Amino acid sequence: MLWLQTALLADELVPCARRVAATGRYACLVQHRRGYARSDPATPPGSIERDAADAVGLLEGDVPALLAWRSGADDAAPITASVLSDGGAESGPWFAPVRDWVRAILPHADEHVILGAGHDLALTHADEMAAAVAAFLDAHPLEVGGAP
């Protein structure tokens, strides 16, 4: 399973990925999407200066692009793969509406909401999220060359 970390806190997904891998049923790779502003895309976080540069890129580039992006049910219609939508029940006003949007454009998606979790649920509720991810993967095995 490939975990794509896109936030400034580049190790946020590591605890959850490690728990899924610990089941012995899945291999996990966490890929950090670094490279905001002047940061090195191959270097993990580790300095206030680098993270500050990342924040500039995030706020000046990524956030405006995300706010301008539009996608709907017609765009998602070709998606037939199994989809897991994880969310925190306490995600707040910016993130909670995303669950409604995902349900609207991907009605076949499995939804798992973790009570007491916010937007950072992979970090704060890694055990619950890992259990949900492993259960989803168990329920939707990938077929490779005709074999699960």
C-alpha cells in the first residue's frame, strides 16, 4: 500500500502505515510529497526554516489551487475501484463537508468516521485508522493477473 503524505507534517502517516504493515498482510511505503517552495523533495522535515519555506509554497500555491479546483460526480463516474474515505468526526468546518462531497461523487465509497478524531486522525488515532484501512483492504483484495 502506498501512503502519499501531502501535508507539512511529513511523518503524520508513518504510525498508521506501520500498524497496517505490522498485520503481516500488507507492505506499506510512505512517500513524502516534499518540494514546497525551496525545500528539497527528498529530504524529510527537520528544520524550522525548511518547514517555513514549505508553508509559503503551501499557502501561496497549493491552497489557492485547491480552492479553485472543481470536480463533481461526472468527473468521478469512471472511478470503479473500491474507495475508503476516512475522516475524523471532529475535523472542523473546513474538512467536515468533504465527507458529504465524497459521498455525493463516490456513492460506492466505504466511509469510516473516527469519533473524537480531527483532521490529523492518522497521527492522533493511528490504531483506529490502521484497523479501518486493514479491514478495507481485507474486504477488497486487489486482483493481480486474475488472482487476488
